[in-house]
Amino acid sequence: MTKFEKISLFLLRVGLGWFFFYAGITKVLDPSWSAAGYLQNAKTFSGFFAWFASPGILPVTNFLNEWGLTILGASLILGIFVRFSSGLGIILMLLYYFSGAEFPFVEHGFLVDDHIIYALILLYFAAIRAGRVYGLENWCSNLPICSRFPKLRNWLG
């Protein structure tokens, strides 16, 4: 990988990381924020998404949404656990995609919207081990625990 490619990948990873971190931390810091309205207005699989908004499940849904976005963003910014967090981020983006879809039209397009683009970028990050490019994953993969448990390196990136 050339230096230009590394810098481009780093900037894409940090930029998308900031996007997710900001989306999450603003939800964490706003005590009145809830995913209930969004989930109750889901157009596809409305029963499934309404279940996430049910009174017993909603606090867990809110927590996972708020902190999932925040931790995904921090992971991308720092370049650590990028493979693992990208996998979870893809699931989150697909949930957002299907809740806003009214096929073949989706929230901001025809079949493909921003959530699919984010999921594809996260897939790319996981595939090429983006955390190893100007991230903390190189340092973490050289820790003694990774030598002891080599499969841990796959989770790190």
C-alpha cells in the first residue's frame, strides 16, 4: 500500500469514526433521546421493529443504539478492534436500512441508501484490516496475550 493509499484509508476510517461517534455521543448525552418513534414508524418488518420499541425491550434497544454507535466510532478513530466493531456496525446499518425502507424505495434513494454505503465501507475496513494502518491494532497484535492466543489477532484485525 502506498503512503497516499494509507493516508486516504486513515482519513476515511477516522472520518467515518467521527460520524458514528458523534451520532452516538449526542444520544448518550441527551436523556430525552429514544429510538421509540423511529422504530414505531418502521415501514418494513414493522412488527419486528415494534418489538424493539416495546416497553420491556426499549431501554436495552436505546442503550445498545447509543453506546453501539459511540463505541463503533471510537474503535474506528483509534484503529482498534476494527474488524469486530465493523461487523457489529454492519448489523446496525442493516437494521437502520430495513426500518426505513419502503421497497424498492429506501430512505434516501432507490434500493441503495447511505446505510448500505456505510455497511459496505465497514465491510471494506474489516476485509483489509484497516486498524493496522495508522491505528492501535499493530501495537495490540504484538502484545504477549496475542502471542499466547493467536486467534485473538483475528478479532483485533
